[in-house]
Amino acid sequence: MRRIYLIPLLLAVLTTTMTCSGEKTTSVKTPVDNKSGNVENGNTAPTPHKPPVAEKNASKNQSGDPAGKKNIQTDSHPGKSPESKCLPCEKNKNSNTENPPIQTPVSEATKTLPVSVKNPTKEKKIPHKDEKKPTETVEPKAAPNPDLNIKIIDKPVIWNEMRRQMSLDYLKDRFGIIQKEPTIDPKMIVIHHTHSGSFQSAFWTFQPVKIRGKLRYPKAGRLNLSAHFLVDRAGRIYRLIPENIFGRHIIGIGYMAIGIENVGGTKRFPLTYEQLKANVALVKYLKARFPGIKWLIGHHEYLKFKKTPLWKEKDPKYLTYKPDPGWRFMRNLRNRVKHLNLVSEP
Ligand SMILES: [Zn+2]
């Protein structure tokens, strides 16, 4: 009788131990169960960490960057990518060969899980690397160009429909250039000085759209003067109009010239060393931005171009004689930008 009662008791004990150990073995062996069952299984340290990682990578691949499918394949098949240097991913590849191939992307994502379960510490490194790769692909950072490392303050003069139309008229009437927009293809940089000591007075000279009062040369119209840049006496660079928009600052060759004005140029306010440095930086910047720029001249040198095909002013009598900025400033400037091979002759 005792044996009869003991047998059911023993059977009951045996069944409970088998279910506990059975749960543990299945959770390790089958990857699919792992992915879906991590929370339910209640695995402690490694498991809560892994599924978000694998899912994160999978979702990144599907929606992440413009490279699209290429990146999806790279990340979902890290072992196949020639660029992959990730050792844990190589382990994935080996482990995948043991399992039958799975075709759908979802099941491929689950392939990475067995390794992450077995090696929780190494697995933490995988997402770290994978997260960086797509970011670098989407937003490549250009190498900083020291020549472009320049501070330019935008302080535009009035630009409205009237100035635009008057600029178009000037290009047509003075140079015979007919365009839809008053743009220029910069080939030349012209250095000026304002012959005054005040930045504000210089700016307010260029600010209005029209020249007020009596015109010295009525045929040339009332479009106001304006250089592209104005450099104050401390060497601060202000951009008054975009580099590729026409500015009226020089006769005959203004259709291709960017103008740089420097505040000063009188005996009381000679151009400063800070202005020279600013002009050097600006010339380097402009040459880097517009490689087609060939000439660097002072305003006082512009008449050299009069008898060349580059001169487009229609009226041969429309001329002014300019002393700015002077040979000394130009010599100092040219010595500092020799490597750009800019020339002053036509
Ligand atoms: Zn000038």
C-alpha cells in the first residue's frame, strides 16, 4: 500500500523539475523564441538590453538613410559586407551558417539574437558601432577648409525690385549684357577705399537704390554705387550684396568684378593692418569659392583694361580717374596672396 501512495508522489516531483529546466533550454536554443519571449521569460541582465538593440538596428536599416537598400544589406548582412570590421558580426556570420537560411528581413534581424544571448558583453559593442555607421553615411562632414574659415557679417544694402531692374538696365545699357537676373560670373577682384573714416557714412552711401542729386554722367543712370564687401577699420568684413550679384563699383569691367571697399584711405585715416589682413582672408575666400577669378587689381589700375576685349563700357567718354587704394596697399596684399597666382594685367 505504501508503495502505491509513493509512486504518484515521485511522479509529481519529477514533472515539476522537468518543466523548469525545459523552459531554460528552449529559451537559449531557439532564437525566435528569444526575440519574442525575452520579456515573458523574465531573463534579467542581458535580455532587456538585446531586443531593443536588434530592433533599433533593423528599423534604422529600413527607414534610415538615402543609401537605402545598400545600407540595409550592409547592416542586416554584416558578415557579407567587405567594409565590415566588426568581429562580433563575423561571429554572427558563422552562427548563421549553422542555421538554415531565412529569407525575410524580419527573420534575418532575429539571426543576430542568438549571439547576443550567448555573449552579452560583446553584444553591447555591436549596436555602438552600428549606430555610428548610418550617421556617418547620411551626414558626411566635409573637411574644414582653412581658406574658408573667415567671418563675414551680412549687412545688406536695400535690395528690391527697383534695384534689381536698375541693375539689369545698367548691364544692358552700359555693357550690352541682357540677362533675366543681374548676376555676374566673377573673374576679378577690385580693391577700393572709401576716402572717409566712418563705416556708417560709407554704408549709408551705398544703402539707397538711387543716386540722389545732380549726376556727373546722366547717361549712366541713377543706379547707386555699391561694392560687395565693406571692411571697417578694425578689419571686420561686411557683405552688402551677394558675390554673384552685380554691384556698380567700377566702370567698363564691373560685369565680372567683385568689389571690396575699405573704410579710410585719407591722411587722417590710412588703411590699417587689420584691414590688410581682412583683405587677404577675403581674397583667399573668394578665390576658393570662385576658382574662375583670375585678376586682382586696385581701382587705380582699372584703366589698363580699357583697350582690351574685356572692357565693355559702350561710351568711351565715360571714365573716372581713381587713386584708391594705392600701390602700397596692393603690393602688401599681393605679397600675401602670391600662391593664388592672381594677375593685375589684362
Ligand atoms: Zn574705388
